[in-house]
Amino acid sequence: MLSIKNLNAGYEELHILHDVSLNVKAGEIVALIGPNGAGKSTIIKSIFNIAKVMSGKIIYKEKNITHLKTHELVELGISYVNQGRINFTNLTVEENLTLGAELTQEKEVVEENLAAIYKKFPILHERRKQLAFGLSGGQQQVLAIARSLMQNPSLLLMDEPSLGLSPKAQTEIFVTIKKLRDEGIAIVIVEQNAKKAIELADRTYLLEEGKIVLEGNKSIVKHPKIKSVYLGGA
């Protein structure tokens, strides 16, 4: 579904990623782990054209999307969940959701998608007329995820979805992500909690200093580097 080849990217003159190559298959979760500043978020921002791609290619469903505009990427079926549960807190839950479908012209399609979201996330239906700022941290993250689904994406990019959440809310969000994968959505997730990321993902890439230094399936958790550096020797 997604293939990144020799990607060099960053911000203005700051070179973050160095010849990064990775692949994402349809209907799988791929996790990006590593220390702060390793370039994890820059990968998904490069895919979504909010980081500067200096060289390399990003191929989505056999189409070169390297320099497409963000709205064009959304139209192709790529959605992005930003870090920090970003919602429009002065709008209602339902208004936040409908903003996620602003590229859809047909009112009937928007209503169908909204009904599907409410079926998937009953709590949002219960709170649909409430302002978003009144939601708990976990509910705000659910809302951010749900808004990204209003365009029926095939590929979902997620930047630290568990950040700042309680352990219970983190568990609920990870369950939600697995369900989305089971429904056929491919997911690239940046996650600081290496152990949780590896448990969640079908495949994991480890980044250090802007380069991929390790790749593997769930058995990657047994790798000495992962155990000693990222799992505290556990």
C-alpha cells in the first residue's frame, strides 16, 4: 500500500531523515519507535506533506505522492491524527466530526459516514451536542481519531495517540486502533512506549538519528538492542 524509498526530509534547512526506506502493507499496523528526535514524526509528516522532502520517493497504491498537496492526499484516502488530541474545543462533537468531511460534497454521504462513526463510537453519539472541551482526555483522542475517519481512509497516520492519557484510556485507544486495523485500514503509528508499540504492531521499525537501524515483527522485542535500551533490560 505504501512504499518509502531513500527518503531524506526535515524542516527548512534542518535535515532529519537520512535515506529512510520502509513499506506498509494493506491492513497492517506499522509502528515507528525510537528516542526523541530520531525522526519518527517526521516520517509521517513527510507522507502527509507537512515536512520538507529533500529527496526520495513516497509511493501510495502505485502512485507517486511525494509532493502532492495535503488535501489531495486526503482525497486519495490518507488521514492524519496529530499529536496532542487536537480538536476544536469551542465546537460540538458533531461539528468537529463534520469538519473531517469537508472535502465531501454530498450531504447524504456525510450523514452516512457520521452514522457509521456513531455506531463505531457510541460515546461520541451520546456527547454529540456537547462542546469538545468537556470531553475527557481519552474521549478527546477518540474524537480526533473519529474525525480522521470521516473521509473513509485506507491509510491512517497516527502521531503519539497515547500521549498524556491515563493507563486505562491508553488501553482503550490501543484496542480501538486494533479494531480499525481489523476493518482493513492500514496504520502507521508513532509511539514513545516501545513495548506497547511492539505489542500493537504487525511490524516495527526502530529509528535512531534519522535512520532505520532495525526492523522486525513482534519477535523484535527479543532483540538485545530493544531489550537493553528501550525495555530497560527486561
